[in-house]
Amino acid sequence: MLFVEKYKMEKADHLKLYKQMVLIRRLEEKSAELYQQGKIGGFLHLYIGQEAVGVGAVAAMKPQDHIITAYRDHGIAIAVGMDAGVMMAELLGKQTGCSKGKGGSMHLADVSKHFWGGHAIVGAHLPLAAGLALSFQYNHADSVIICMMGDGATNIGYFHESLNLSKVWKLPVVWMVENNQYGMGTAIERASAVSEIRQKAEGYQIPNARVDGMNVLAMKEAVGKALEHARCGEGPYFLEAITYRYRGHSMGDPERYRKPDEIKKWQEDDPIGQYNEHLAKNKIAADSELDAIESEVEAEADAAVKFAEESPNPSPEALWEHVYVSG
């Protein structure tokens, strides 16, 4: 697997990317366990297999850049720097969560980190991304927003309206599709007349590219180029990241639409495994250092779960808080 390193990275940068992917993987596994124990309610959409997409994208962002995504949002929350315990507390509906337990799995957000959420309605966040980009343009801010979506979102009206206006107004936005091959339980070729999703951007004359979403460095470079294109006043850019989710669409998915052999084939290019191999092969990090990171992550994940489980539930009065904007 080819790894791209056009932009010089220090050892610490590599280890940070590796730790983030491993932490996301372990927290997602913990989340699945808690869901099966009945401690997490509602829907739970795991990011296992797609870690390189979110981690690589966020790594390319500058401090003034923003990001917004759909309901498979746990990985993005960790990538932007949300505390693991705070994220886990939100999944458990606890007062110490990022949305004080009122958002849950599909509505993670932290505006202080320029992370505008987690959105449960398919494609509904695309106009919000366009609006945020318009605000940057209006205020002459040197900011770009990355709008992440699933492949299924490209078949609905919000998608076309948002892409059209982003091109008409030359908005600083990077549209990024996480093409994990399925929209819920439907293979992409059964739902979309265009199976190469990036081609949909051609209808709006938006420059576009496909990128290996299982390769964290390829993601970082591709998103970096897209961000600079949008930052320089050239308007939107469209990326299609080819990736795969190892688990079902959500925890209740019986997965009758695909065979185990298909999953195993994709796991051969596991984003964490291949990056581990890259770091060791190129003597960027010793096996012992990578093992130490994995042990550190295990302890951090255990601590996050402990914090979440010991955190208080929201008070009954909290139901009436934050209903209206005050002041």
C-alpha cells in the first residue's frame, strides 16, 4: 500500500495519528459492549474501519478551520480533540457529556473545537455547512469547513442544492463523501445511477478527486490540497474517500446484505494495521513504542468508561433548560 508523505511530518505527528486511530477503534469496541449491556440507548453507528478518513482529514485542518458530519460521528469527535470520557458520557446520556447527556451518539458537538456535530437526518447538515462557509466569506475569515457525509446523502435534494450554491457563491467548503460501499443496507450501485460518487460534482463544475480512505497519510494530503483550494478563493472542492465499515450500519443491523468474506477482504487493508506496518518498516517507530501506545489507549478507554458510568444523570429540571436561546 502506497503511503504519501509530500509534507514533512515529525515522529510525534505520526504517533499522534496512530494513537488517535487506535483510540477511536477501542472506544468504539467499548461502546458496542456498553450498548449490548443496555447502558447506551437509541441508535449507535460505529466508525470501525473508517478511522483513517476522519483522522487524516482533521490532521490536515488549520486551527481556524471547521468540520461538520453526519451521525457516524464518534471518530470525528476524538480526532478534533474531544476528551474520551466526555464523549463516552454523552453516549451514556450523562450530565458530563459534551451535550450534557441530551444529544447522545448522533449529536456529538463542541463548537469550541470548531466541531459542529453530529446530525441524525441524512444530508440535513449540508445546507448548514454552506451557511457556515458563507459566514466565513462574509466576514473575510481565513477559514474553510469540511462537510463529511455518507454516500447515501448524495442522492437527496439537500446535496444538490448545497453543491450548487457553494459553486455559484464560490464558498470555502470541502465536500467529503465517506463512501463505505453501503447506504444502510443497500449497495451503492443499487441506489445511485452514478457509482463513482465524485462524478456528481462534475454537474456543478466542482473540482474533485477520489482518495484511498484506508490510508491515513493519503487522506491527510488529499484533504490538505482541497482545503488550500477552497481557502484561496477558488470555491468548493469535492472528495470521495473510499473506505469500509466493518460493523453493521447500526447496532441493530442483521447484515444480511453482505457476506463475511467481503468484510475479511477489506480487513486485509485495515487502516490501523497498515499504518502500524508503515511506521515499523520505515523505522519511524519501534514495535515497542507502538505497543506502548496501544497499552496507553487501553487504559485511557477504561478510564473513559469509568468516568462515564460514575457521572450523574441529568436532573429532571434539565429537561427545561436550553430550550430557548437566552439574551
